[in-house]
Amino acid sequence: MRIAQVAPLFESVPPKLYGGTERVVHYITEELVKRGYDVTLYASGDSESSAKLVSIVPKALRLAGVKYPEPYIILQLSKILEDADKFDIIHSHIDFYGFPIERITGVPTVHTMHGRLDLEFYPHLIEEFPELKLVSISNSQRKPLPNANFVATVYHGLPKDLYTYSSDPEDYLLFLGRISPEKRPDLAIKVAVKAGIKLIIAAKIDRADREYYESCVKDLMKHPLVEYIGEVNDKEKNHLIGKALALIMPIDWPEPFGLTAIEALACGTPVIARPCGALPEIVIDGKVGYLRWDLDGLVEAVKEVHRIDRYQCRKHFEAHFTVERMVDDYEKVYKSIVKEKKAICIAA
């Protein structure tokens, strides 16, 4: 099977630092190549892949400081449309930008939706493109679009050997990812301070979130229990997560998945989170972490987290969130869609 993987251009594949979607695209692509598929990856030129790499821009847009990504996405779509007849299936990871591909080319196309779907324009797009074949990354993510054609839910997965299991944590909580209102680092700090435990914040600050940081987070970071270290790479992340007493995710939005949660579980690190979005699908309350709504509940969870068996966290990851399981699921989606397309063509 000839498969095109269409990645966002904001980060390289895999990303040098932050970048959940691009990281997942990398894992899917590498596993498909390993299984013998003919895979072409459309991504930034600083990407590294065992697949055929079609470079759209020399460097990932965020680290290159590009303010207006849309012209480059148009270039990417143009190249995909030009090459479309080379593929049996196209797998788009660029959200609504990829919606017209199958209508224009006739090539079976599946769209994994990586972002939030409760935005006001999505119902109009779904109405305009009823033929779309969508994959959700959690069941929760689907809720705002009950009439959309979701062909599967495929949870993200990680390579089994990417993160190292650690049974001997140190006495700190870890906040990982982005400084943004929906991720609630301000609440993470308040939890740590009230619980009397150190908090390490390993996160980037996007231009769009600078005002939130300045007004809601900056002063809180001055507390002696808080240490801000900025963005980290995979090696640094492995150590930080593995040695953390728990990963804290006090999110305040309909999280589509939560890749950092399964990164933590891969290390054997429990997850303490608010039960928003997909988190209840990932974290079994009382077994691999705790789900609590308010400040006091989260503080109590911190005090009880030593009761969580870190080995069971790792086993939960191995049972549900490996790259092998993820690509098994995508293989089923690809084969089903290609088979359906062939049946339609024969009937016609």
C-alpha cells in the first residue's frame, strides 16, 4: 500500500522540542515503514524520516519565526494534489486544511483530528463536506460534532522503549507542555504550594499566551517551591518525568487527548489531573493517578499519590498506548477505506 502522511509544518517531524501532533506523525510513519509500506511524508525540510520526505519549507515554521503559516500550507496542499495519484490512501494530520483533498483528487483520504472540535466553524465544514472520513483521538473529542463521519477512535501511542520506567521518584511534581490558560499552570502552582511540594515547570510560552503568562503566572513563579526550566528535549523529558512524584495536569479545556499523560505512564509516573476532555479515558482514577476537580481535591491527590503503584502505571501504558497498537488501528482504517473506495468504483 502506498501511503501519504501529511504533517503540520509548525514543527519538524519529529519535533526538536514541543510538538505533540508532529511527534505522533513520526511514530506512525516510522512504524508503517517498518511494516513494509511505501510511505511518503509531507513535512518541513528539517524533519528526519525513514519514509520518502517531501520538503515543503526548509525549516519548521515556529522555530523559523514565521508569523503567517497559511501561504506555506497552501504550498503543501498544492504539492499533495499534484502527487495524489501516486497513493492508495492519504492520511492528513492538518485538520480542516486537508478537507478538500479527496473531493479534488478522488484518492481515499482519512483525517486525524488532533485539535479541539468545539469551535464554531466546524459544524458548517462538516455540513459542507459530508464525505469526510474522520478519526478522533478520543471519544470525548467527538462530542461537539455528533453528525460527523467518524470512522474510528485511535488513541495515540508511543514506542515502548522511548521512555524509561522509574520506580524511585524524587519529591517534586512536574508540569509539562505549554504555559497557556487552558493548561492552567497557575492552578498547578497553587496546588504545589498548598501541598508544600516542589513544582518543576518544563513548558514553552507562545506569543499568543504571553499576556496570560504576564498577568496570571509570572508572579506565582517567584515562589521558592517553583522552578521554571522552559522547553525540554526528549532526553531531558525522560529524566524529568521519570523522577517526578507525579505529573500534574490541571487542565481547563476539552483536551482532545493528552500526550504528556501517556508519556508519564510510560515512565511509571502517576498522573494527577482535572477530569476534562479525554483524561478520564486515559487515567483510571485510583489506579494510575487521580482525577479531581478543585484545588483542595488536587492537593489531597498529591498527598495520596504515594499509594499509586508505579509498575501498574507502566503496565497500563503497555496495554493501551503503544505505537504498535496505534498503527494496528490505523491499518484497519486504511484497509477499510481503500476497500470501500474500490467497491464504489466497481459498482459504478
